[in-house]
Amino acid sequence: MNNLISDKDMRVYTIIETLFQAQQPITIASLAEITKSSTRIIKYDLNDSTAILSKVNGKIVSSLDGLTLQLPSNIGLDYFKRRLYDQSVGFDLLELIFFDETLTHKEISEKLFISVSSVKRLITKVRAALILYGIDLRTKPFEIVGDERLIRNFYTMYFQERYNVSEWPFSTAYYEFFDKMIERVMVYYGLTSEQYDTNQFRYQHAVDAIRAIKGYRVEEFFNEGEVTRKRQIKTFFMQWKMWCKNTISLRKILLSFLIRR
């Protein structure tokens, strides 16, 4: 999904990610090599990184050996990853379309605070990015098209990476409902929170529900297990029909016997 993020925002994130994961100080030259940019650009990006880090009481410390990152213990890389999505107009467009496919170019430009011509350029960029996921963006009307499974998987991944566990962007899909579903699934299969990604479950089923409400269906196909199960069900019903037939015949015999008596 990184192809919908600006080069500058991606560089700033890469700088923070590299420093976060480093076991020793990192030089500006090394950061330039990692991001495939110049040391001059890195120096500018470090100013932006410092501004972002200051919002969470973090900072970059410089020494003769290089740069190190200092962060509060409750802040991880996921915070900065979500910020990437928040900064991306392309993801904003995809989210708008997910919830409302009746929007016009003008309405989208007003919601994104960009011009109509910028919306058209953005659409071209988004369509090029979606090719990697096997789906496409149609504009008359606005609609994500392609294999429904791929569309649902794409949006599940997007919502899971953009929002944290305390956020719920689905106003029409009730959080409490999916929470109860999770509880029952975990109890039924004897799972623990370490074994089961409950957050992904919520997003996956919320996306499924909203797409289904909009009328999008997943085409059914049978794998070997499903074929076997279908054959077993068919066999069961054949045996059940035979049992019913034999039962009726038995009843007729008994009835004729009683009548003769």
C-alpha cells in the first residue's frame, strides 16, 4: 500500500523505522543510502521527523557516532504507520468511496479539499496502485471493481493498518455485535487472545457486512473439503428419503393388517 504514500512521507517514516529498529547509532550517510536519497534531503527530513516525534514526547539524539531515537515506552511503529495513512489523500479517496459510491467528482474535491483536476490526477494514481492488488477503480459511478474477495481483503488490510483498536470507523456496523461474535468463536474453538487476531476479525466482518448490504456478493466455489461435505449432505438426504419411503410402506402394511383384523 506504500505506493499511495508520498515519497517524502515515506522517507520520514523510513528514517524513524530505521532508528527505531537500530541496535546502535545510525549516520546520516547510512540513512541516505537506505532511503536512496542525498544527505541534504535527509537533513531536511530529519527536521520533519523531529517535529513529528515531539508530538509524542520523542526525539532524535545526535552524537559523534550517529543518531539514536528516544521514544516513550507506550509508542511503537504502528503509531507512525497510521500517520502515513492519515497523510495520504489517496487512502482518503478510497475510504470515501467505500462508504459512499454516490459521490461526484465535485463532492469528492470538496471533502478532500482539493480541486476537481487534482481529483482526476489522484484517480489515475490510485488506479495504478490498485493494479498490484488485482482490483480497479471505476468512476461512473465511483466504485471499486474486481474479484469481491480481493476487494474485501484489501479494505480489511487498510482499515486494520490505518485505525487502532480504540477506533471504529464503521458507523453502520456495530462494534458490540462483532465483539459478541468473537467471544462465541473463541469459546467454541477454545482460543486465547494470543492465538486469535480479534481486531482483524472485527474489521473483516465489518467490511463483509457493509459490502453485502451494498449488494456485492462473493461468488461461491467449492474446494475439495466442501465438495466432500456437499456429497455427504446429498448422501444423507438420499438415505433420509429412503427411510421416509420405507416408513410409509411400513405404515401401509400395518394399516392394512389392522383393517383385516
